[in-house]
Amino acid sequence: MSDTLLARLTEVVGATHVLTELGGHPDLADYRGVYQGRALAIVHPGSTAEVASVMRLSHAARTPVVVQGGNTGLLGGATPDESGRAVVLKLHRLNRVRAIDPSNDTITVEAGCVLQHVQEQAAAADRLFPLALGAQGSCTIGGNLATNAGGIQVLRYGNMRELTLGLEVVTAQGEVWHGLRGLRKDNTGYDLRDAFIGSEGTLGVITAATLKLFPKPVGCLTALLRVASPEDAVSLLGLLRQRWGGALTAFELFSGSVLGFVRARLPDKPLPVPDLDEASWYALVDYADFSGDPVQQTLFEKPLADALESGLLTDATIAQNEGQRQKWWHLREHGVMEAQATLGRNVKHDISLPISRIPSFLVQSQARLQQRFPALFIIAYGHLGDGNLHYNLVRPESLPLAEFIGWEDEIHELVHDLVHEFGGSISAEHGVGQGKRDALLRYKDPVELALMGRLKQAFDPEGILNPGKVLPASVWPGA
Ligand code: FAD
Ligand code: 2HG
Ligand code: ZN
């Protein structure tokens, strides 16, 4: 059976695009090396029609299909299971920009386009495509859609769902839904687009999308701001929202102790934060300048000066040039992750909370963790403007990695229980994949979960799309 399928897949996409010698292939493990799987083949289709043929053949053979984009997901969503039965469908050859319509402010791209390429194509048309995140040099639009990715400009422009107007999707059975509509209003029934966004390859294969573009700022003013506490960071966010309005495009928070951790773990890389105070908190903020008028500098600086005078800010540094700005953003998007990686695997949480409750969440979670796991170091940072924290735990060097990883489930439960008590979500932007699948049973409304199972039944009754991901086995028996 599998030989017949392989032969037919080869007829459809060509022998060079069906890989079967897979020992140690990097696409069978996830980005962090937490999940490892096996596969029948890794297939590289070159067009939507080829994806549809692959799906028809796989469906007829009842063979699981795991879609993969840039494989930067953080919850094992793109990693096949260990059965070796799945076809991994890697979409990097679907990388064409099909159209740019500057008057409609839209761009239509194929799912395998790398995010950064789409940003660049938009910029070449004097427009902005605002999704921006640390993995933008390798993650793909298909993966961004399938995980409903967020990143650093969500507070101004929204996450991937809000940036999407239309989709082209290949169904589990191999039909093509031509939904690439560039419309901002369309109330002709159920919104299937929103069902596919965030579905992590379990409902269909996204092959292309029509995305929103925005006016491109002519410049960006950036500041690194110091406050005494998370409460003050929340007040500062409120102040800048009020005074900067739509010009506030990013508001990222770090604890001073996180920055101290980065300095200690990456001693060869000078920390671009002089006079670091580890007891304080820091906000990295961007102000988009759409006019180039010198008045923008005043509009940017005046609220900061007022906040310094009132004592809300204890320090403010304004980037003097693009180089300084880039160093801060590199620290935010790469430095913190790199520093954690020096201690091997960490225990990650990607949580969202009502912004107002973040300060007390931080106090209570620290107290509970200290009581149960006093040796662990808390990495608290993230997208405060969206109420989204990356709340990671790292081990002290003296604690063996295996012992630390043995605590992982208990740590997750402790943190997620508190998030739940605070009315938050256990996945803000990274999705569910296999890593958080079973936790949904504990935290998600049972009716909501049952409806998800019925949706899966309607879209993929044979359960061939990404089995074992997102839906707990008791919700979707095919999983
Ligand atoms: P993959 O990892 O290949 O796949 C992810 C999931 O989507 C899988 O379930 C897969 O089956 C499915 N999928 C992929 N393509 C398709 C498709 N065409 N159709 C249907 N299903 C598909 N995320 C954020 O939201 N914000 C951040 O700030 C952020 N920063 C990151 C920084 C780093 C350094 C890294 C490594 C990751 C970060 N992420 C962030 C995680 C994020 O989910 C991904 O980077 C990105 O959205 C995944 O895209 P990908 O192409 O790599 O998808
Ligand atoms: C980010 O915002 C990513 O940099 C990942 O979403 C952060 O998990 C992390 O530490
Ligand atoms: Zn993030």
C-alpha cells in the first residue's frame, strides 16, 4: 500500500521532490529538539494543484499528512508522530507572490513564502506588512496563518487573523477552496477563513492568502524605558496609548533580572543596556513616524519627559541611531532566547492575561514557584501591549537537565492553573500543537472542545490531517 502511494506521489510531484531516505532528517524534529518523529516520506509539492493531488492520494490511502512550513513552531505541531506512517508535506516551493494591489492595500502570496520576503515585497511597493517576529527569516506565511502568529506589532495591527482577508485551502479530500477575496466586508455566511486560521494543519492545507497592507512609516523612533515595577509598566502603557495613539507600534517588557541573566549567560556579547538595574523593569517601545515632520520628535519625547518628571519612569534612553535601535531589538528577539538556550531546554509558557492583572499574576506565580521549586529562575518578558507574557523557567547550572525536565509537567500545571484562575489563556500566540493538547482538557470549556471535535469531523472525517495535534484524544477519537 505505502509503495503504491509513494509511486503515485512521485508521479505527481516528481522523484526529486519525494524524499524517503530520512535518517536524521532535520524536518522530523522540531525547532527546539523536544519532539522527534518518523515519516513515510517528505514531499515537496510545487503548486496548489500538486498539493490537491497529494491530498487526494493520501486520503484514498488513509495516510496521515503533516503540513510543514519553516518548522519554527514551538509546540511540535509540524513534527509527525513516531509511527512512520505520515507524509510530511513541506510547502517551501509554494513561494510566489501572486499579486500586489497597492490601491486595495493587499498582497496575495503563497503559503511557503518566508515572512521576511513578504515584508520586503510590501516595502518595495511602499507598503507595510506588519507581522514581525524573531523567526521571520525562516517561518512561512502558511505557518503564521496556521498558528495565528502574533509577534511585536500586534497591539497596533493585530495578529495574523486580523491581517488576513482571503485564503486558498486544499481540503483533506483534495478539493481546492478558492477563497482569495480581497474584501474587508463579506457577510455571506459562515466565516470559513477564521476556522482555518489557527487550526495548525488539522482542518486543511493553506496554500495561499490575501493579506492586508498598511501605509509604510517613514521612520521609527525607539526608546528603552525603565520603570520600578510591573504596575508602573502597565501605567506607562496606558499613558503611551493615550498620548501616542496609533503611533505606538510595539511595547515589550523585560524584567531587569532577565537582562542580568542575558549578560551573565552571553558574556562575549556586551549588553546594550548600560547601568542595568536588575530590580527594575524595562520597556522597549517603538513610535512610528508617518510624516517625517520634525514635530514627531516632540510628540514622541514629550510624554516620556512628563513620565520622568512624575516619577513613573526612572530612566529613559532614546535610540540615537538605527544601530542602537537594532541592538535593542536584537536583544529582545534573539538575545533572551539565546541566553536561555545555553542551559539546554527551558520550560516555556506563552500566556495571555488581562493586562490589568499581570502585576498581581507575577507576584503570585513567583510566590507559588518559589515555594515548590525554589531553585528555578524566572524569565518573564514579552508583549505587554497584548497582555502576552513569555514566562519561562530555567534551571540553575547545578541541577541536572534530566531532573529539571522531570518536573516539567508539574511546573506547567502550577503556572497554567494560576493563569486559569486569573482568567487568562495557556496559549497566547504559539498554538497548541502536541505540547499543550492534553492541557486543553483541564482549561478549556467542554462545550467549546466538543464543538471543535465536531468541526474536525466535518472537515476531516477520516482524521488524516495532523493526527495527534490540537485535539485531545477524548475529544477527537481519530486523534
Ligand atoms: P511550522 O512550524 O512549520 O508549522 C507550525 C504549525 O502550522 C504546524 O501545526 C503545521 O502543521 C502548521 N502549518 C504550517 N504550514 C501550514 C499550511 N500551509 N497549512 C496548514 N497548516 C500549516 N510566534 C509568535 O506568534 N510570535 C512570536 O513572536 C514568535 N517568535 C518566535 C521566535 C523564534 C526564534 C521562534 C523559533 C519561533 C517564534 N514563534 C513566534 C513561533 C511561531 O509559531 C512561528 O515562528 C511561526 O508562526 C510558525 O511558522 P512556520 O512556517 O515555521 O510553521
Ligand atoms: C518571542 O516573543 C517568541 O520572542 C518566543 O514568541 C519567546 O518562548 C519564548 O521565549
Ligand atoms: Zn512572542
